[in-house]
Amino acid sequence: GAGVSQSPSNKVTEKGKDVELRCDPISGHTALYWYRQSLGQGLEFLIYFQGNSAPDKSGLPSDRFSAERTGGSVSTLTIQRTQQEDSAVYLCASSLAVTGFGYTFGSGTRLTVV
Amino acid sequence: GIQVEQSPPDLILQEGANSTLRCNFSDSVNNLQWFHQNPWGQLINLFYIPSGTKQNGRLSATTVATERYSLLYISSSQTTDSGVYFCAVDSGAGSYQLTFGKGTKLSVIP
């Protein structure tokens, strides 16, 4: 597509529920990234996918967080047993290559855990 | 890990004024980017500038990699320039994640 598309744009969930966030990157971008932006922590890296290589999961804050990228395109970030501290804006980005050239962010999913 | 410091944290400008935003980083980098986050939260990539100087309209950026800093210049500021400007770097040490600074919040008043 023309840009990075994320859905839903807003999600309110009850504590303890699982949520899935979706990212559709720019066509042809091989690298895909998830970040989280919260008031107290700024922008934090979560996970990175590049082609068919094993993802870099070093930024995932706990084992309740997981992500997959199917067919080298769409990615889903899953948060299990959500906690209030998971409330944040989850941002997806894609780029042409690992150099980061052409880095483009989506509009984000605002997650609120009540 | 690599540290990224931005200054100033907040900046208020009269429309038409010029400004310089600074980004210092603690280690050598393969990738440095400047982003603008508008008041609606959208992050826009302004420059991919691991070294050298680039210009795009009223904006320009310079990175002096050997001295570990980058500068973003905004000339003839407009109210639409308001938002938060982030510097982000990738050290290239086997990981391609960007480490972001805390940002400079710019408010341009008419």
C-alpha cells in the first residue's frame, strides 16, 4: 500500500484479556519494526523482522508479548493477559532494508487497558 | 546501549523565527534519522542522515559522525512545524533497532 496501515486505531480492553494488533507494511519493504510509545518511557523498540530471518525479539518486555509476520508482509503483535502498564501507543514501521532507509511509521494503535 | 540526548527539551518560537535542535549520541552509528511527530501523533521521517548535510525546503540537517552529534535547522518557522522532533540512531552492532532520544517539543506561535 501507499503507507503503513495499522488496525485497530484504538483498542480498549479489560485487564487480563488478550489483544491482537495488526500492521500492514509498505509493499516491497523487507524490514518491519514494532515500537511502543508511552508517556513515561518514550519510544521503545519491541521487535524487528527482516525477510525470512529470525526476528530480533530483544525489546519485548515480557513473555506475554509475541509477534509474527506471515508471508513476509502483514505482522500481528499479540499481548496476552494484558496489564494496565501495557497501555500505550503501539507503532509499526517498515523500511526498504536494514539500513533503515525509507523508514515509515504507521499511525499507531492506542491501547488502553482498564 | 547507545545513549541519545536531545536539546533543548522544549522550545517556543514566534512564527518566522529560525531554530537549531541538537542530538548527541554516545557511540558511533550506522544510521541516524530525524522524525517529526505532529500534534495528532503521526511520526514523519524528515531525514536519513548518518553523516553529512541534507536540505529539504526550510529544513536542513547536519551530522558530524566523528564528533557524535547531529543538528536539525528549521528556518522561517511556521505553526505547522509544531510538534515533537525526535532523533533516532542505530549503532549497527548486529541489531537494526532505532534508539530514540526524548525529543524536542517545538511550539510555533503566530
